[in-house]
Amino acid sequence: MGGGDVCTMADERDDGTGTAASMAATRLAELCAMIDDHAAAGTMSEKRVATICAMIEECNDDVEEASRRRSSRRRSGRWRRRVGGTSSTRCYRQIGRISSGGFGVVVKAEHRDTGQTVAMKTLFRRRRSADDDAADLLREASFMAACRGNPYLVGLHGVARNPRTKQYSLVMEYVGPSLSAALAEHVERHGGEGYAEATVRRIMRQLLTGAAAMHERRIIHRDIKASNILVGGDGDVVKICDFGLAMSTAEAAAPYRRLLSGEAPFRGEGTSDQLYQIFDMLGVPGNKTREAFKSKSELLAYEVRRWQALRRPQPEQEAHGWLPELFPEKLLSRDGFDVLRGLLTFDPGERLTAAAALRHRWFAGADADESGVAALHRKTASIVAGAVISAGAFVGTWMIPWCDCRTAGTEA
């Protein structure tokens, strides 16, 4: 790709027959490929980063704006590129640290002139080039910009450069604590109880709406978990964050269980043990699913045989696991269980997509639930096991595509 203008390249292929979504996905994929090319070539200079940041803005304008720019380009014979794509970290005053992990740190900061509160993410310098770190942040910025405007996805303000360290930071919307932290606090305050079903329904509706918005843009997040979901306002809104592992399908749900139980995710010691805990909960994949994955790997069938030898399960447990016993109707309504089971189906061809889940009758009363009607609140007890999202994310990463991936491919 080199230094070519990815917006121009995508526009020149537009013959008017493609959809706006596919056009945007093509632009995004080409932009990510260009970022990777510059990182590999070691040409991620300050000027190049600023240019790419401006292109991120241009490539994610709405369709009407994109059409206006195409007309302008045809009249003038050139592409008008914005300048000054990055700001300086000196524009912000750090207030405190939000979180720190193996890859970077997120701090709470305030803009010195406007007083706006933001979150700033900076990657730790590891044993690799500064170009690679800049590329990772720019890719994440690209996906966030592509999803701009959705109330359930964390918004991007821009990219800032530290003039002293030469490092780059993502400047993002400040929301609040993670869902993981909020849930832990709730459990402690309520004597071990998780959220009421009505609260879970509201949260799941928002998360699935956010996931569906990503999938409409051909984006799969690949790392949705309780620690990557933020709780804003007075606890009435949740937003998906951390697009560091996101991908566009043009390039190449799930804290449900934990919300009800208030318990930590599946805690297996190693890949096999974690899979066995998931099999205990959900049952094992059927013959049809195992055959579908046979051409890719024999490992799934092997682990199923080992689990069967170790557990010696009854036929009912092998088929359905302990999920029905863990979620009797007094804890989770039948409609809610249908959604839960649908999102955790092993076969990606039969698994509920985000959009299909949102159409389920379980969500029909979500607006009433949000008004706080006490009669709809089902109090939940503490139950041993993990979180739906952790199970899905683990299985999806290891072998089986999670709902996030399947939805993007079938609904795009």
C-alpha cells in the first residue's frame, strides 16, 4: 500500500452498487493494512502518524460527507487532506490512574483549556519497535472511529503525542468503572447476590446493541469481557471499550452468566481444564459440530473423549451440562434461559447473533424494566461457576468462533 491514500483507493472502486457498510469496511481494512505496512517498514514518523490520524477521521465520515468530498475532489482534481491529526499530551492534566495491565496503562485526565474529562491509554514499551506500538494504537483508533456515535461503545476523541517520550496515547471518552469492578461492589453490598434479572436484561440489551453496531460495520471485537465493559452515569448505561484486538472481516455476549451469579469466571488450570469446566456447564459439542471442526483440528474431538473418560457423565449431562440446574426458572425466566443457551451454542451456524438475540421476546419488556418496576425484579442467589462471556471468549479464541465473530460474518 505504501503511502497511498486509502480513502481515494476505496472511492475509486465505488461504482454505486456497493452498500455504504461494505465501502466503509473496505476503507477500514485498507487503512489497517497501510498502518501495518508502515510499521513493518519502520516509516512511522511523527508526520506519518499525524497524516494517518487525519485519514482515520476522513475515512469514517458519514456517507453524505464522503459523497460531498468525492464531488469536491472531482471538481478540484485532488484530495483535500486535513492536517494536524494529533494533539499533544501537554494539553491534558492527569487526575489519576484508572487501570494498568500487561500491555499498558489508562489514566483519567482533564483538558487544560476546556476542562473536559477524558481517559488516556498508553502502551508500555516492550521488546519491540516504537513503530509497532504506534501502529497498535492507530489500529485501535481506526476501529473506534468507525464505530463513533453509538451510545454503547466508548467514543474516541483522538490521538495525542508526548513530546518528551515520543509515545502516543489514545484520548477517549471517560465513562466510569469496569463492569467487573461494579459487579464486585454490588455483590459485596448485597450479601453475595448478583444483579436482578431485570438489570441483567437491560445490560445485555445494551451490550448486544453495541455488538450489533460493530457487526454492521464488519468489525469483530474479539475481547468482550466484564473488564472491557464500562459502567457510566448512575449505573444505567454500559459501554464496550478496548478495541486492541479488534479486526475487520474485510481484512482477512456475554457477561450474562456472571451478572446473575456475581461469581468469577471459569478458572481452569490450563487449556484442557478450562475446556472441561465449560463442558461441565454446557455439555459437549455434538457430533455435527465436531465433524465441522475435524478438517481444522482433531484436538476438539480428543478433548471431548478425554472429558468423557474422566467425568463418565450421564447422557443428559453430556448433552446439556449443568446449565439447566444452575438456572432454574425462579432464578432466570424461561425466555432468559433461551437467550443464554442460544448465545452459548457451540455450533456457530446455530448460535444466536447479536441482532437475533435483540429480537427475542425476552427483551420486549426491557424498557419497563429500566423504569424500576419492583415486581419485575428477581433477586438472585450466589451460584458457583463462571461467566458466559468468559466461556465464550475462551472457546472462541481457542477453537470455536464466538458469537462476536459469527454475527459479523452473517449479518454484515
